[in-house]
Amino acid sequence: MKTAVLQLNSQGLSSTKLYNHIRVASTKGVKVLVLGEYVLNPFFKELQNMSLSMIKEQAEQQTKILKELSSTYSITIIAPLIIVKKKELYKTIVKFSPSSTSYYYQQYLINYSHWNEEKFFSNTISSTLSPMIFKVDGVKFAIISGFELHFDDLFRKLESKNIDCLIVPSVSTFDSYERWKALVVARAFTHNFYILRANRIGEYHDKEFTWKFYGDSFLASPNGYVEEHLGNKEELMLVDIHHSEVIQARRSWGFKEAIKKRIKS
């Protein structure tokens, strides 16, 4: 199945690039399109200085646009979005399909002194729940955020779901290029499913750091290879997800079968 990553800088309330790229993706037969984190919103550090009303207006406008694009072009769009509910901010990933809209509330948030999303957002801290699961044209997807890729508990929740592809929108920066590549490829191989990683591009400057978002969106295969990748510019990456390749990888390596034997015992 044809899937795509649209690698962009923060778009604010502008929709021109979204319209243009999604129209092109539609002509290529794309059924699922993914955006990186903080593309529809300004970066986290900028949000800290914005009013709730402005963030809410932005979320409502972007939601309207993406619903329209999904319906018009019959594409499922996966887009991280900051939303406002009862005067509280939540970090979500939204699935815009032609017939419905669903929200995944990020469960694990960055909590470092220089980048503390856990403190800023009102997402619930509780026992780990299953990631969002959905199907398009018989291909089964799951969604988690980039930071959540570090946590084994989320992957345990996926063991029985038999997904074909894990979608991971991210906002990776600084000198993390090699570490992220190694982590994504290892997760894809040990679980024998595709991982589609969508990172943003651009920069943010504050008094202490220059936050360079380096792109490098890519598709890791169920056999642990990078099949397609982007550089550090605005680009549209088209990839194919094959259910048959997932099945073959699981049969070849036998990791899932080994787990099943031990669960039964």
C-alpha cells in the first residue's frame, strides 16, 4: 500500500503547502500520509509564550483544513496537534480519515529541565494503554510519538496486535541522528514490522540553544533495513508497505513465535 511522509517546517496557520503536497500525494495513489511533530503548531518552546486562545484557534483551523483535505482526496492523514480542552493543553496525534477523526493522547512526554513537556501539558500519567490501532485497505497501523519509542511497555502492548507498520511522528534535534536511526531500525527488526518515522525540519533559537530539526524521515523494514529516507529539506517521501513482507520476516526470524510459546506456558 502506498504511504507517504510529508517533511515540513512549522506551518502555523498557512495551508498552501499542505494543499499542494497532499494533492500531489493523491495523484500518486497515497492512502496514508504522515506529518512530523510541531508542524501544525509552533515548537514547544514557542508555545510556552502563546496564549491559550491563540493555540486553540490554530488547532481548530488546522483541524478544519485537514478534515477537508482527507475527505477531498480520500487520504488518511496522521498529524500531531496541540489541542485545548477546558482551558488545558494536550499533546495528541490525530488520525484524519475521510469518514472520521480520532485522537491519540501521548502517554509518555519529555520531562527534561530544558524541554519539559510533561509539566507543560495536561496529558494523564497512568498505566500504559495500547497505542492507536487502525486499518487502511487491509494494512494494520499503530501510532506512537517519537519519544514513546524508548519505552518497552508500549511495545508489549503491541505484541498481540499483529500490526504491519508503526507510525512514529517525531521532533528530533541536536546530535541525535545516529542514535535515532539505530533505535528505529532495532525496534523494526526485533518486532518484525515496518516503522515509518516522520521528523520535521527547521530551527528554533533561544538564549541557550539552537534547536536544529534535521529531518531524516525514513522507513525501516521488518528485516531491519532502511528502505527509503529523506535529507534535511522539505520533501515528500513515497513508500510501499507490504503485508506479505511482514509475514515473511516473522516466519524467518521466529521472534513472535518464541514469545507465544512462553505466554502459553
